Amino acid sequence: MFFGVVPNSFIPHPSSLRADEETGKSGFASRRAIWQNRRVSETRTIQAADDEMQEAVSAACELLQQGEIVALPTETVYGLAADAFNPEAVAKVFAAKERPSFDPLIVHIASRGDLKSVAIIPEEILPTVNQLTAAFWPGPLTIILPKHPDVPDIVTSGLPTVAVRQSAHPIFRAVNKALGRPIAAPSANRFGRISPTSASAVSKELDGRIPLIVDAGACAEGVESTIISIEPREGKKPIFKLHRAGPVTKEQLQDYGKVEKAREVSNEAPQAPGQLASHYAPRTPLILLEKPEDFEPEEGKRYGLLSYRGEDDSPYIDLHDWEMVESLSPGSGKLAEAAIRLFFVMRLMDEAGLDAIIAEPVSETGLGVAIMDRLRRASTRA
Ligand code: TXA
Ligand code: MG
């Protein structure tokens, strides 16, 4: 197995990526082999509580300037940051995550004014982009736009588009501003695994692969940003293609355009990067049980219940003598609380040595759409 920094020559040329995608052949296994994991001598975690914030920001910034990668908190999940204009640094992100090179990264900018340095915005969608960024930035909305030529192809997996957002997290914003360059950052987990919402979760995923984790406690949103692209329409509000449901809800976006789901593709032959069906998977099989009566336990197996409201008010509680019950929003059933706890609870249950996790559905409105999306993806076995 190859350990260490990915050599330049391993960075795939974007034209070869596109050619592969045109054939429609899998390429998954062979391309995946390009990005082996990576070793560093030590992974340091530094606290970024109020009085230590400046120290943490400086340490992170220094490493990013040297072309290193750093785990940073955002308001959604922890991200694995690299200088977006440094292709060798970005290659380290792919290596540390074992992420296939066809899966592009989100670029984070420090201010709305920086958008023009990473994207070229067509006239016909400029008013919409201005409305959306005024309403939701800084915050958990990612917009797919035509890419600026300065953004290296490795960031966008050779696509002509770039996904951009401005994080609302004070630490991330401060690092972004101090670096003075856009930051490419996927979630700080190994590819296909549960996204981290705490520094300890990042450590479990990437210890020994990255030099620094900045610990600023739990993430405020708990699920990754909403991702959209914009299709203008003559004389009508634009269409927003929803590539990933997230904290900015369909209901909120509907004030500015018509929201439609973007097409999804299988894991085997992704036509469009960024649309893999299976993701966020615990190692323990997770079964999303839409109806309690569908539960068919096997003799001698240990099952845990991932419940929405928990003991007080769940039609699933009395179904079985559960080995473990964890609830997303104990008692009150609040979707915002459920989103914050989702990945934490999934990780906790994954570590409990169960034979299967049985997940209850949540109502599919507002943030519930993002939660159900993550539960469905977690229950898809690749
Ligand atoms: O909240 C978030 O978005 C977090 C924090 C760290 O910002 N980031 C995150 O990144 O979730 P990641 O890499 O785990 O997920 C980004 C998704 C991927 O599914 C990727 O394929 C998709 O965005 N994506 C990126 N660029 C794209 C593009 N140009 N077109 C379509 N999808 C794209
Ligand atoms: Mg991710």
C-alpha cells in the first residue's frame, strides 16, 4: 500500500476523467486506487474556545499556507480544508479521505465579493445569485456555478462547474479571511463514512493522516449544506435543482425559485460527480423501517433502535426488546435537534457492536427532508 503524499503525476488529467465518464464504464475501482491513504507523524488537536481562538486560527493558517491540510469546524459538519488554489494540497485531501478523484470538492470563500475569483456568473442568473447569497450567506447553502479558470481541475474533478459556499462558522471564516484564498473542504471523514460533527469524530476518521484538528465543539447544524444549481427561465422565477437536501430547506428556497430534485446516479457509474447514491454509511447495517409492522427480527440478533422521539412517544419502542435505544430529539421531536444529533447518534450506535440499526422515519418536511435523505443513503448498501 502506498503511504505518503500523492505525487503530482498521480493527479488525473481532467480530460481523461471526462473520457472515462463518457464511456459510462465503472472506473470506480481503478480510479479509487489512485488515492491511497496518507500518513503523518502526528495529528495534533487544538482547542479553539474564545480566548484561544486566535492561536488556533494562526496555527491552521500557517499549515494551509505550507500546502498542508487541516480539519476545521463549520456550522454544518467538520471540513477537511486545503488552499483551493494549490492542487498539491487538494490532492492531499483526496488521499487522506481515500476519496475517488471523480467526486468534486466544495470551495469556501471568505466574503461574497470573493465569488468572482472562483466562479463566472452568467448575466441571466446574476440577480438570483445575488438574492440567494444575500439571504443565505454566510450559511449552509452551496451553489453550483460555472467555474473560474483559476480553480484547479482537481478541485472540480474536471467539471466545468464549481460548488461554492461561505461558511458561517467564526473559526472557519477567520481562517478563510486570514489565508486570503478560497478553501476547498469536503466533510472530514473517510470517503463514504459518517460525516463528523465533533473533533473526536474527526480524530476517529483521520487520526494519523492529517497534522491538525481545530476543536470548536459540536457543529450547530449537524448535516451538510444544501446544494443547488440554478436554471434560468424567461419571464419566470428560476428552477433550483436540488443536488443535496440540507439546512436551507425547500420551503425557504421556494421564495426565490421553483425547487426540483436533481437526477441521481448509482455508485457504480457516476455520470455526474457529486451524486453518489450511497453515503454516510455506518459499518453496522442500517435499516430504515418506514412502517413498524415491517420489522422482521432474526433469532439471536442484537438490534438497536434509532428513534425520533424515543421512549415517550414512539410506535417502535414496544416492537422488540431492543439492545439499545437512542433518540434524535428525545421527547419533543424537534427536527433541528434531530439534525444536530443525527451523525453523532449514528456513530454511537455503529460503535455498539449491534447486528443492525433499525431507524425510524421522521416527517419529510423542512429539515426532515435532509434527515431522511441521510438515513436513506446510510441504509443503501453499496
Ligand atoms: O456542509 C458542507 O457542505 C460540508 C462543509 C465542510 O462545508 N462539506 C461537504 O463536502 O459536505 P462534501 O465533499 O462531503 O460534499 C460535497 C458534495 C459532494 O457530494 C460533491 O460531489 C458535490 O458536493 N459537488 C461538489 N462540486 C460539485 C459540482 N461542481 N457539481 C455537482 N456536485 C458537486
Ligand atoms: Mg461528505
